[in-house]
Amino acid sequence: MAKRLKLYFFLISFFISINIGYTKQIGFGIGFSSENAILLNLNYKNDLQIYSFGYNIQSSDTRGKLVSEQKSNYGKTIDGYGSYFWTIDAGIGYYLTKIISIQAELSIGSLEDYTNYIDRRFKDNGYHMIDNSETIIGIGALIGYDFSKNIRAYAGYNSLKRISFGLQYFLSKFD
């Protein structure tokens, strides 16, 4: 976790330093996708470009606690199967006009298949186990519209998240 924070800090510092002379803003955003994923992101923008780093997790109907192995006294009755994904995204975009931008994004994460089991001793009357986990990579494109200097809406398509949309809020400008 500390290595990720150092990497994020380095990348943001790098992007800030290469854009000396432009008005700069840092912000955050939240969005949703047609694949029932919640999108959270940190953003940096100047007059020409937008950089974005995000985390996404798809909602699932997992039951109770995640267990790594099924013990002999655990319930063995299966109560369904499913899968969900989570990703970390990085994006770069450019302003076509003062208020309209396009952005490309790369998503890297994991797709996890799970099985729900019934066991009344657990919270939600059951537990779940991950049956399979695989690395996934997706690409996407977004179009953004700045309602003001501080509020930006976006919509786009990603091969993993499918159709997505959201809002971003940018803090005051700094030079």
C-alpha cells in the first residue's frame, strides 16, 4: 500500500512539473457503470490535458464472509455462483475545446469467480469462497464536458466496465 501511495505521489508530482505555466487543478470523482461498478478517481487537469487515476469495484451478491478454505464443520450447501471484478485505471485526455475533452484509459485488475455457501453461524447466514481469479486488462475512451471550472461530467465506454458515467469536482486552481 505504501508503495502505491509513493507511486501516485510521484506521478502527480511529475505531471504537475511538466505543465509549468498552465492553470492546474486537482480533483476527485465518482461514477457508475452499466456493469454495476462503482468508479472512484483522482484527477489532475490543466488548460490542455487531464490525467486520471482510479479504482473500480463491481458489486456482487457474495454471501457473508470470504473464507480461503472450507473447513469440515462449515456448511457445504451451495447457494449460487457468481463473479465480480475490480480494476485500477490510468487515463490521459486532451481538451478539444475549452470545455470538451476526450480521454483514453487503461484498466488492469482481477476477475474473481465465487461460490456462496449456506451456514447459519456466519453473518448473512453463509460465507463465500473464491474459486478462480484471473488478471484482466481493458481499454476505454471517455468524453468530458466542463460545466464550470470546478465541475466536469463524463461518459464513456470501457471493454470491462462497458458504459460508464460520472461527475468530477476540482479544487481551486493553483499555479
